[in-house]
Amino acid sequence: MTEHIYIVEDEENIAKGIRLNLEAEGFRTEIIPNGKDAIARIIKKPPDLVLLDVMLPGASGFEVCDSVRQHGLRVPILFLTVRESEDDRVKGLELGGDDYMTKPFSVRELIQRIRAILRREQWYQQTATPDNLLLFGGNEVNFTAYKAITFRGEEISLTQKECMLMKLLVENEGNVIDRDTILDKVWGYDRYPSSRTIDNLILRLRKYFEVSPREPRYIHTIYGAGYRFTGDSTAA
Amino acid sequence: MKKKTRTSRHFVLFIILATLALAQLSWWIFYQVGEGNRYSVFQEKIWNQQIVTAELWKESHPDWTEKRYHTWLMANFPDLATDESTGAVIIKSEKVSELNRLSAGRRRMFISEGVFFSILLLLGIGYMYWTMRREVIVEKQQAGFLSATSHELKTPITSLQIYLDTLAERKLSKEQKQSLIGDMKDDLDRLLALIERLLRTQSVMDKRNRPQLEIQNISEITSELIKRFENRIVAKKIKFTCQIEDGIFARVEDERWRIIVNNLLENAIKYTGQQGRVSLNLSQSNNRINLILEDNGIGFPKREQERIFQRFYRIGNEDTRSAQGTGLGLFLVREIAESFDGRAYAFSEGEQKGARFTVELPVIKE
């Protein structure tokens, strides 16, 4: 199946150039030159990936991304913008963007990044566990719905990154996953985040799922190496 | 958002400084007035002690005579006198009223000086606040200009890079190649136009480059210039009406008059939607020449009608702005019009209600 990509870009020449290249690579494309129209279109018919400019008429790219995520849609978003400040980059990624590229860019790199995002997405869509549910320590994680019921009986929503990291750990149950693998599988690009972000994510997962986050039973830090998940069968 | 916080931070700082300064000044007035009162009390105490000393002198000099006593009193305590009816020592009444006058004068002086200094201080702090606020606004506009210019530069460069990559790496038909090359030319034109605009701005802004005013047939120059916009007017399906009176002469610099017409027409086309209306009118009445550009495009809120002529000023949110630009066009129009002893102003009924831009020039006296 050929993946469908929306090119949300108001500069006609840029949109046309990207379209030509993506179609040559076998993708189906659709150009949307207005932020408001993009929100409506993505919600109505989510594509496999969105290339999103920031400065757009109607609604900014940040507003589009935020609105799409507010609607609970996890469609991968790659920001393509002239805005190159660290603040903008962080803002884009925090709003739920999957990657952030600044203009001008090389077409080859753009296609590599698109493929990397689609690969990550494909990996995530493959079920890790039966029914895509994970049960451990009285917790139940639903990878499809991005939700979990904790051992306290609380229902919580999980972010995409939390789910991806959890899935990566579970797939490698009992083995140590190093930071580079986490960055590559969960983020897939190099400038963001810092190692601290991974630590924070791990701390959050422990807070959700561990009875005593300071003495974890399931999500362990292996100093100097990375992290390891041990399920109920292997937990100490 | 950040800049707004900075402005309000400046306001808080202004209030704190003003309050502290006023508090310090009020305390100073209060202290000085109190000091005056303390001086009066002290003086009265001295006089009372002198009266006691004078009484004691009398007692210790049983052989005193009125004359001797008076001489001694005058020599030692000139502020005292003897009451003629009772013979008691008293303070001279003129001394008491002098002390009261002095005390009241001091009070008046400190209060009026205090008020004067308060006003001066408040004006100073207010001026400081105003300058800081202005600086923040200018900084914000400059940042907006840099961001807009960088966007304007990078957009055609991005498109050029995509097209170059495409030409280098893809197998394309002859028609596809032709189409790409055509688009690349447009991008180059856009880049050149931006650079030219920046250089022109620099040249107009440079005070050494005074306009070379000569009597020019601006009807001819304007008509000729409009031809350059024909393609864009047709492409956007704009209904364009143009009325140019023949043979209008004005004292202008050819190149700079072109900038005025170009920028106004450029804006009218840019901010008017597909199939919109744009009209250009150049006419002369008894005492002035009028160039009026009118459109039924996006217009602007009434409160913005002065601000749109400020350097780097652009209406609306940078993230959702659809039109290209750097915030220099109208600024140049006004600067140049004023250098021709004319003026430029704008009017709009409001957003989405079109706009009218007028440039007035003086008529050449025979």
C-alpha cells in the first residue's frame, strides 16, 4: 500500500517541488495551502504522515498540530519551516510533532526522515502483545488506545512517547536497552531530546506503574548501560 | 507573549520606582518641616534659659541699677528686653515674630521644593519608562522584520534547492524540466526583488542621499510603471481601473516616485483577493496633486491607520500571515512623500473592507 502524505504548505513552488519528489518515491500526496483547511482535512481523513509548515494562513502549523493531537489523532507530523530557533523546535516537538526540519533542506534528507518516521510508526503499529495489551504488576497498558489502568485502579492517558518507550522495553523484556536505541526507536532524530528527557520519561512510567518508584520492580536503570523491563514472570 | 511580559515588567518597575521616590520625598519633607519646628522649640528654650540667667544675675548683684542691668542684658542677651510696666525680663516681640516667620518660611520652602522635586522625579521616571517601552516595541518590530526577511529569503532558496535536487537526481520529461526552470526563474526574481527593496530602503534612509528633486512628468512615469503589473493583475483576475490625468508635473525624484507607486500598487494587489477590485487615480486640483490607490481587499482596523506607516510594522500574527513582506513598503512611501514636501495617509472602514491610500504632493507654482 502506498502511504498518503499531506503537504501543508502555502508556498506554491515549495509544495509543488516536494510533491514531485514524493510521488517519484511512490507516495500519494495532497497539497493543503491553509492551516484551517488542513485541520479539517486531517481530522476527516487522517493520512499516513503530514508535512507541516509553521507560518500558514488560517491557522499556524503549531495550531494545526495542537488541534490534531487534541482530537486524539496520532498521525505522524513532520514540521518543515524556516523557523530555526531552539524555542520553536522544542515547541513543535512538545506539541506532538514527530520531527522538525528547517528550510532550506535537501530532498534526500527529507525523504530519509519521512521513511524513518513511517518505519517507527509501522513498528509501533505491530502488536507487541496479544490484543496489544500489556499486563504486569496489576497494571494494564493499552497500546492502541494510548491508555492504561494502573495497579491503583486509575485510568490514565499515555503520551505517544510514553507508549513507544514502554513498547520498546516490553519487546526486549529482560534485556538492557541503551539510550541510543531508545533515541533511535522512540525519537529517531539526533538534536532532541537530551538524555535527561529519557530519564524523565522513565521516572514518569515508574510513577504510573511501580508501587515504589524509588525501588522499581519492573522498570530498572542499569547504570552506564541503559534500562531493562522485567515482567511478572521474570520480576524479582 | 514574552515581549508583553517585558512591557508589564517595565510598568511594575516604574510603579515601584515612583512609589519609592515619592515615599523618600514625603519623608524628606516631613523630616525637614519637623526640623524647623524643633529649631523653634530649641530657640524658645534658649530664650527661657537666658531669662532665668538674667534673673539670677540680678539676685547675685544686690547693687544692680536699672542702667547697669540694661547694659549687661544688651551685651549678653540682645534678644531680651525689660517689660516697662512690670520690669520683668521678656523676649523682644520682633524676635518672636521673626522666629515664627522664619519657621513658616522654611516649611513653605520644603513643601514647595518637595513638590517640585516630586514632579521632576516622576517626570524622569516616566520618561525612563516611556523610553524603555519604546525600545521594547522597536526591538519587537526589528525582530519581526528579521524574521520576515529571513522567511522571505529562505522561501525562494528552499524552493530553488528542491528544484536543483530534483533536476540533479530525477529523470524528468522535457516539459517537467521546462516547468521547473520557469519556477526557478520566479524564485530568483523574488530574491532579487527582495534584495533590491532592502537596498532601496537603505538608500532612502541614508540621510546623505537627499532626493534629487526635479520637475518630472509623473503621469508618464506612473503609466509606464503600471505596465509591469499587468501580468499579475491578469493572473489574479483583478478588476483594475486606472485614471491618470495627462501632463501632471511635480517636483520629485524619478526613482523615488517609482518606489511610491510600486509599493502602493504592490500592496493593493497583494492584499486583494482573486477577482477583487483595485483602482489607481492620479489627478491635480488647484493646490495639490493626489495619487489615490483603492482596493476592496483585506483592509485594516481603523486604529492601525497610523501604525501601518511605521518601519517594520506589519499587521496581524506572524504565524498566520498569508502575504509576503518585510514591513518596509508603506514606511518608505511616507518617508519619500515627506521628502517631496507631500504627505501620505491611509483609510479603511475596517478589516475585510478594503483600503484607500493617498499621497498628496504640492503643485508646482508657476
